Amino acid sequence: MSSFYFLCQQTMIFFVPLMIVALGELFSERSGVLNIALEGIMVFGGFWGILFVSKFQASMPVWLCLAAAIVISMAMGMLLSLLHAFASINLKADQTISSTALNTFSTAFCIFFARVVQEVEQVSFKNTFRIDKIPLLGDIPVIGPMLFQNAYITTYLGVAILLVSSYVLYKTRFGLRLRSCGENPQAADSVGIDVYRMRYTGVLLSGALGGLGGLVYIIPSTTMFNSTVAGYGFLALTVLVFGQWKPSRIFFAALFFGLTKTIAAAYSGIPFLLGLGIPDTIYKMLPYIATLLVLTITSSRSPGPAAAGVPYDKGAR
Amino acid sequence: MKRLHGPVPRRNYTGLLASLVAIVIGLLLGFLVLALCNPPQAANGIKTLMLGGFTGGMKGLGNVLYYATPIIMTGLGVGLAFQTSLFNIGGPGQFIVGAVCSLFVAIRFNLPGPLGWIVPLLAGMLGGALWALLPGLLRAHLGVNIVIATIMMNYIGMYLANHIVKQAIYDPLKGQSQVVPAGHTLPYAGMDKLFPGSMANIGFLIAVVMAVIVYIVLNKTTFGFELKACGKNRDASRYAGINEKRNIVLSMMISGALIGLGGALMYLSSAGKYIKPVDVLAAEGFNGIPVALLASNHPVGIIFTAVFIAYMQVSGFYMQTYRFSPEIVNIIISVIIYFSAFALVIRNAVRSFQLRSAPQGKPAAKGGKKV
């Protein structure tokens, strides 16, 4: 049983950042802007958050430090995404190009900056954010150890973001307007919706959630941040497509990926899987092969927002 | 629209101009960063950044060409797929699978004479092509998003490559792939005479030939036209009788073959490059994307862009002498790419200027090669 609980706890660590970042990208693409700079945004947002933690965690209470780091990560993620928004919305630049530029920039800048301020490129910090057991909830049999032990507060933040995003996107006026800009911006404009503003909002939300996702990914996975998030930004993109641009399915897609990833990382600790004698490499490939398989089955049914990736030109016919 | 306004040249230099403007802005910003973060060494830093590639004279230049080789190949691959509107982000996977295939053949098969390095190169191309085949098929026949499919293949390819390295061509003492036996490495083809002491070999020449071939295929053959037509408008192509599914698959395979060849050329040199089986995607595979974008996917443009980026990387290496992190080069490159995304704005500005000036009987602009 303990290995089952361990599996659940590990899955949460893998899947929450993926889900948060994919939800961010959901807002961006629903508004009509393709943002493949997620990798860069995660690194950039996470970098500033972790740098803050590294410098100030000794001098403030844990919760305050985490809260401040979250705010900083989100703000810096937004700052970077602002560059993408400006290029792709105002200047109608190719969205792939500007995202690629930001991905390159972000890692290079973070390493460069880290070297300038602290000589080494790794930002080290102490992981004081893990909660052994949440009072009351952690004592519930079965569910307690599954969801409320060895956990991070950011996990629950991720779930909250999922619920809020789903509500905002489908139950509010803003959500409807945002989606309309990603489907048919001309029509949206004709009924008085400010397409530029909606798209800015979408991209900035992806920046905020991307930065947050970066921080959420880094905290449990390392204590020596090396300005990389190991391709999680691109994986989040996959989760979005896999989740067919819908919040609830993104949740399941991220969960699926997180679970397979956990099995890949932790199979040697599970006697049953270890007993099968399958080589290490196959386990490591498993999440990616599985995703590819699921995509082949599901992809033809869902094309995604019609106008995503197309710059909005008021005068176009 | 444009015909109404009189003669507007279809070919002009605005694309090149836009790239040059972007490069100047990138360099200036780089200087600014250097000046801000370490004022006393800034002058030396800037000097090294501009001239670092020439350190050691012809030797330095030869090394630049050596480093440019895989960048040209990945750029060509990504650029070709872009022409068919396919964003092949699977460079890391195709690159490393190609590299491992060629190393495997070079180390395990003892082929005689020039076959000793030619066959491994072909194996590299085959490996890369196979690795791009599956995403191509999935895209063409099942409508799977090509970006996602190639990203997944990157990871699968990386783990597979590491597995093969560990099982078949491993040097456990050094924790990396075995040394390619002499005679199976790439010949120098006179490059060692031209650039004495450098790592340059026939690889650069092969890359240049490949770029020319890609240019000819894309611009002078029916097949190339079909590839581009599928990129421009898939439905119209199908209506015109082009088998668009076949073209998608072929475009991906050629793209993968070019990138795989890049991996082969990089690791078959005698310059001491080895594959370390660590779980990190091959960065060289991603380098193709900015190169192709900066060159607007033009095969010959890609040669120059790749040499430029390689030059900057070599300069960045020497900047460590003044305690500058070589990452400054990537910062500059990213700024250049970002501003080259504004090319459209610059191009439109130039065009509207031409439109305004053309009707007054002025010659609109000099014609010339589109770059």
C-alpha cells in the first residue's frame, strides 16, 4: 500500500505544473495567440521566484516566502509574455518566431544573470515547502495518504486554478469573448469586442500561469536550479492538444502523463513492475509513447481554436 | 491590389535588410548588457565578441566552419519542413538518432576505404529520416499535430539513442560513446591545408553541397514546387492533383534525413565529440529553428546564418577569458530572432514606400535576388 501512496504523491508533483502551464496556454490559444514560449516563460518565472527564495528564505516565514515567490514568478512570467504579445498582436509578427526567440532568450538570460549576481549558474535553495501531513485531511484513511501527505500547497493551488479557469472560460462574459477572439476575431470585432485587449489578456494569463508552473515544477524537483525545466513547457503544449483545448480534459491529460511519468521514474521502487524485467529505457519512453498513441486515436476529432496562430488584421477580408 | 498601383518589384532586398537591422539591434543590445554588467571589461568583451572567431587566424575560422556544419544541416531540415508548413521541432530526436546510427555503423562495421565514412553518413541520414517518418505519417493520415508528435519523438529518440550507445558502442571508463576508429572519421578534403590546426573537415563542404541541392530541388523541380504548394495551400494543392499526404511524409523524411546527417557529420569528425548517454535533449537539434527562421528558410541564406551563429558561439567561448558568460551570445541571437520577427513590419513599410514612389515614374527599387 505504501508504494501506491508514494505513486499518488509523486504523480501530483509531476502533473500539477503541467496542468497549470497547459491551462495558461489554453487562455492564450483560446484568445487566438499561439504561445510556444512556455518553456522560456517557465524558466524565467521560476528563476526569479527561486532567486527570491534563495536570497530571502532565511529571513522570513515559510508561507510568506512562498507567497512572495509565487507572485514574483507570475509577474515575471507576464513580463516575458508581454514581449510575445507585443510582437504577435501589435506587430503581427510570426508567432512561432517570437516564441522561439523568447525560449532561447530566457535560458541564456537566466544563466547569464545568475553568473553576474552570484558567480555560479545554479541557484540553490532549501526546500522547506513540503508539508508532511495536512492537519485533519491528512488523517483520513486512504484519501489522506493519497492526497494530503507529503504534499505541496501549490498542488491545491493548481486544482483551484483548474476550477477557476473552467468557470471563467465557460460561465463568464469574459470567457465567451475570449473564446470568440480565437475562433473568429473579425466577427468578435464586429460586435464591439476589443480583440487586441482580449488577446493581450490571454497571452498575459499564459505568462502568469507559465511562470507559476515553472516555480511549482522547480520546488519539488531540485534544490539546485539550473535554468532548465527539462522540456516541461513543450510537454504542457502536448497536454493542451491532448486535452483538446478543454480544461477538464486537460486535467485528465496531465494526470495521465503525470502517472506514466511517475511510473517511469519510480518503477524500480514498485516490486510488481520491477519483477517484470522490462528494460529501464522502455519505462522512460512509456509516457511519450502512450501520449503519441492516445493522440493518434483522439486527434482527428478536435482541431483546436480556428484562429489560433493567425495575427488579427482589422483590414483583412 | 499591387497591380493597380503600377510596377512593384516582386524581388527585393527587404528580407535581407530586415535581417541585417535585426542583427545590428541584437549586437547593440548585447554591447549594452556587457557594458552594464561589467564596465571595466566591457571594451575587451565587445572586441572579443566581434573578432573572437578570428582568434588563431585561419585556425579559428576553420573551427567556425566546423561548428557551423551541424547548424547548417539542422537549419536546412527545419527550413525545408517549414516550406511545407510543417513545424519540425523534432530536431533533437532526429539529430541524435542520426548520430547514433552513423556512429554504430562506423564503429561496428569495418568497411573498406571511403565506404568507411560514406556508409555511416548514409546511415545517419536514414536514421534521421526514419525518426521523422512516423510524425509525418501521423500528420498526413491521422491529422496528429506535428509539433506534438515530433516533441514526443524527441524524447523517445533520446532514450533510444542512449540505450543503443550504452548497449553497443559504450566506453564505460569515460562514460561516453567509443572513439570512432581512424579511417572511419571524416576526411579533411584539403580543409586541413586551408585551415591548419583547426577541426574543419569535409563536413562543411558536404553541408554546403546539401544546401545547394535543397535549393535546386525546392526552386527548380516539380517535386519542390509541390512541396511548397502543399505548404501554401493544402486544399488547393489537392485540387490541382498533388498528393498532399505523400508530400507531407516526404517533406518530413527529407527534413529528418538532413538533420540526421547533421548529427552524423558532427560526431564522425576526429575532433573529439562523443555522445554522453545523459537524459538531456540534443541542443543542436533545436538550433536549426532560429537559423531557418533568421534565413527565411532560404537554403543559401541558411549557410550564412549558420556560419554567423557559429562565429558568435566561438566568440562567446573566448569571452570567458574576460569572465563573461558565453550565454551572452544566445541572448544576442535571441534578440536578433525576436527583431527579425518584425521583418513583416519593415517589409510592409518598405513596400508602402515603394507603392507611393512608383507611380511618379521613379524606378521603384533595384531588382535582384530575393534573399
